[in-house]
Amino acid sequence: KAGVTQTPRYLIKTRGQQVTLSCSPISGHRSVSWYQQTPGQGLQFLFEYFSETQRNKGNFPGRFSGRQFSNSRSEMNVSTLELGDSALYLCASSFSIRDRGQVDTYEQYFGPGTRLTVT
Amino acid sequence: TQLLEQSPQFLSIQEGENLTVYCNSSSVFSSLQWYRQEPGEGPVLLVTVVTGGEVKKLKRLTFQFGDARKDSSLHITAAQPGDTGLYLCAGEMYSGGGADGLTFGKGTHLIIQP
């Protein structure tokens, strides 16, 4: 099975611009989550999508948004970029409890990430 | 306040030595996961522990979940340079709750020198 893929792998943007990152989950996974990883804060949860609906959201400003398509692929958008948005953005896919039909652990399968640099 | 504290933050040892890294919290978790992340890549799931006191082995890696399900440890025997990476623990607050119920520690940066 192919793993989670993310595009692009590297991106350099200027402050004030906007950016869109893309994620394709593992086939059969309907849950897609996005994380921001920085050296100081570690991995921080942005949001999770399931069946094209945002199911959970972390504590990030409204400049960060996302969506999920019917094929489970997801995009994340950051508008009005700030220097502090420079980070590794990770996408993870997972089985959902609804896929397995049982209470289960929530294991994340991560993509390689998109390294965003804002100058 | 960091819900999951990992220690040490950085560890550099020689090949062949043993080591233990810790993941501690005051909260009870329904499960705890360990991931390893190499530079330029995303974290890779190593193991999930669910039952208090549970011990799981993955070759030279031994994972233990605390009896009270508040802490976990990862022990590596005879470390090798290929073990180098960032080790992350993640606690699930409630079973099957989704990604917002998963809390990550900041990780332990491990370097194994040949």
C-alpha cells in the first residue's frame, strides 16, 4: 500500500502571501489530520477532516484552513503568511472508529511533510 | 503547560550502549503511542500500548506503559547508529476520539555515534 504523500515537499513564500498544501492519505483511510511542527513547540494539532467535514480543530488562528475532497485527499491553506508560520507541516491519515466499527486506538500514519519557509 | 513531558530532551551516546527515554504525565491515557522521526521525514509509528503495565518488544526496543497509564518508557539495548532520530510519545486521552484527543510530547533527540 502506498503511504501518505504530501506536495510540495519544500516551499518558500514571502510574508503576506498565501499557500496551499496538499495531502493524499493511505488508500482506505478517511480521516486526515494536519499538524505544524516547530523546534520550539513540537507537534501541534491543526485540524482533522473525516468524510469531507472538519471533525476537530486545534488552537490556531482563522488564517489556517483546510478542506477534504470526496476521494479523502485534503488541502490546507494559510493566508496572509507570517514569519512565525515557517515550519514543517505534516499530514497524517488514520483509520476512524467508524471505519473499523469498534472502539480502537487512534494511530496516525504521517506523510513526509512540507517544509514551509516564510521570508 | 506541556501535558506530556519527555526526558531527556537530547541524548548522545556511543554505539553499543543501552538507553532509556521517558514520557511522563499527570493525566491518564487510554493508550500511548511511540513514533520515530528522521530528519526531513514524518514520524513513523513504532508501537501502541494500551493496558497498564503492558510491555512490548520490537527487536532491541522495549516499550512499557505504566501501571496507572500515566507514563511510558522506551528502552533501547545495544544502540546502533540507525536508531538515531527524534522519538515522540503521544497519549490518547480517550479511545477512538480522533486526532484532537492525541497529545504529543516534544520528543527526545537521540544520536548514536559510531
